[in-house]
Amino acid sequence: MANELDVIIIGAGPGGIFCAYELMEKRPDLKVLMIEKGRSIEKRNCPKRVTKTCAGCKPCSITTGFAGAGAFSDGKLSLSPDVGGTLPEILGYDEATRLIHESDEIYLKFGADTSVYGVDKEAELREIRRKAINANLKLVECPIRHLGTEEGYKIYSRLQEHILSKGVTIEFNTMVKDIIVENGVATGVVTDKGETFLAKEIVSAVGREGADWFKDKCEEIGIETKPGTVDVGVRVEVRDEVMQFLNENLYEAKLIYHTPTFDDKVRTFCTNPSGEVATEYYEGGLAVVNGHAYKGKEFKTNNTNFALLVSKNFTKPFKTPIEYGKKIAELSNMLCGGKILVQTYGDFKRGRRTTEERLCRNNLIPTLKDAVPGDLSLVFPHRIMVDLDEMIQALDKVTPGIASDETLLYGVEVKFYSNKVIVNKDFETSIKGLRAIGDGAGVTRGLQQASANGLSVARSIISSMK
């Protein structure tokens, strides 16, 4: 006999967590189930952090489990609706701003640092803005609250404890195999364990790691989607001294460039002062690069890393941007034996492979110890190579030293949020009873908007039940 519930949330990332939190705050009588293919947060341990060698855990503890990839990210909360997703387009700018503020208050309630970067430094911001304009870069001014990798883990641990204490049921280590649709209405789900759960409302909150899974479900049950953007690029690593002015005054400088040769959009993303470069593993063992930064001084390094992402939009007949990004990452994995490729900028611009010998005599020491020296020109199309080179040269005008021969470029960084589901202001899909939120639906692109999205959809659900 099927288990009957009020709400099923697929995925326990920030969007799903904040949805469950708000449902319990406003309607503690509701029966809410979260289904998460990974582990509970206290069981999410990555052996590589100790051994420096990937153990091939399935599912990967870095990308799956309670809090999703956010649990081990460096935990930057972008406090402006201009950054991190499309909530302003769906809900309106003022409502998106309110939701971001409310979700930020919840993070503070559960222990987030009260410090905010990027405010009360007008003279310094004017100088950064002047340099950016001179380099034809757009500076997106966005206050940042930094949780820190280890502190973010603690905050999400408290959130897990809280929603469990409020009566939310969480099925860990469980995949949703099928979404049940009857006469155009979603009525429940079937898990890989053979269990059937029925509910009046189903919310897909699967995050980036689940974007490909949800794309397949959309095709299976006829959810309307449209091809979105895929972001492909590298993670750049430099000494802290090179980025010191930007780090101290903005923490994360969000800069956008339209390249002179191809007029492609390239942006900086996820800056980690005194951080380390890391590997993330997705379904099928696909290795992509990311970065972390800890709050504790004992974990800090001498290097800053950040992503440079080239945004690619496609037109008909092409409709699989996620696959495009995966193929580039797979090619890099093939060349490096399933690891991350690293190349110095000096070798990158000269068109030659970085060797172990040249990397060893580099003054800049890689923080990703098992990265494999290689040649990014064997991975990226020529157009993306040109885009990245032109962006690095432009950034060098804002923070001199970025274009040093010793700067390290790690590949490939890909953001899998390009399955753009068509939703209304209540985040309802074309299948009644099924709502889609967060990065996996192409609605958001970061922790803060995903969290705000969870609050919004919870309120829509409660309103529909009156």
C-alpha cells in the first residue's frame, strides 16, 4: 500500500531544505517527505581530504547528500538579486530581494557569520570600478556573506537537525526512479527501493548534480523545457598577493566581459581567497574542478582561486547543452586518467603542454596535489581558448599579475544547470502537481537564490492548500 503525504521534496539541497523549513514553520501539521540519493550530513565524509586520493565513493559525498554541493562549497551567499539566478524575472525584483533577505536571516539564525563583504567601502569600490571600466569589464556589485566550507557544514547540520525535529521525514540513500503522472497530474513517486509515495504536491529540487536526471524525467513525462545556457571554463589559481585588493574589499569580485573577438560572455565566479582547488565527481565518475575556502586560519593557503566561465547559448536543432558540457569534461578526464588537468598560463598562451618539470620549477605551488600537467588546447574548442585568454588579459588591468606566466589554469569547470524548465510564478511546471526549483531546473545558480526559491515555493504550496 502506498504511503500518502502532503508534500514530497526530491533532493535535499538548499532549495529543498528551505522549502521543508518554511512548510514546517507555517504548517507543522503537514506530512512532508524529502528523498535524497546521498547520505545524511554527518555521514558525508570525503576520504580524499585525508588521503589526497579519490576513493570513488558512490554517490560522491562532495556533490550529494543533505545540503547538496553546498555542504562542502566555500559557502558564499550573494545578497543581491542581480546575482545567482532568475528569481527577479519570475517573481519581480522587489519580491526576489525580500526573499533573499529572509533566507539570509535564516542562515544567520543557524550560525552564519554576521560580517558582509562589499559594503561601506565606497572609495575602494570606486577604484575597482574605475579599473574595470578601463578594461571594458562590468563590475557587478553584490554584498557577500561568507559561511566558510567548515562553518557551512555546521550550519547545514543544524538545519538538518531542526527540520527532522519538526517532523520532516528524510529518506537518504534513495533515488526517485519514476514520477507518477495520471491524466496530466503528478500524483507520486516510485523509488529505486520499490516504494511508492503519493502526495498532493511534488517539488523537484535536485540541484546541479541532478540536472541531467531531471532533464530525462522532463522528456519522459512531457514537462516543457527550453535549452538553457551552459557555462564551461577553467579555475584560475594565483598567489593571494595578486588578488589582495579585490579580496579585502569585495571578497568575491564579480566581473563580466564580452570578448572582442567573438563577443562571448565570460564571467568570474566563486572566488576563494586563501583557498584550495578541489575536485568534484558527478554521476558516472565525471571529474570537474571547483574551489573551497575555509574560515579557520589553520586551513588557509597562500593562494586564491576563482572560476572563469564562458557562457554558451545554443539554437535549434541543438537541445542538449548539459551533454555538451559533459563531453568537454569527459575529454579532459580521458587525457588525465580521470583527474583534473592543470596548465600554466605561460604554456597556455604559447600553445604547449605543461610538463612535470616546468610545473615543479613554478613558484606558484598547486593546491590540488593530484592535478595532471597537460594542454587545455586539446580539450577546449579554439573559440573558448580565445575567450579565456582575452578575459585573463582584461583582468590583468584590474588586478595586475593575473596574466603572469606562473598563473595556474585547471580544467574543466562546468556548471550543469542548463536544463531550463518552463515554470510560472508559483514554480508549477506544465504537469499539474509538480513544481521545479533551484539549480537543477535552471531557475537559480547559487546557494542564496536556491534557498530563497525554497521559501517561495513553500508559500505557494501553502496558499494552494487553503
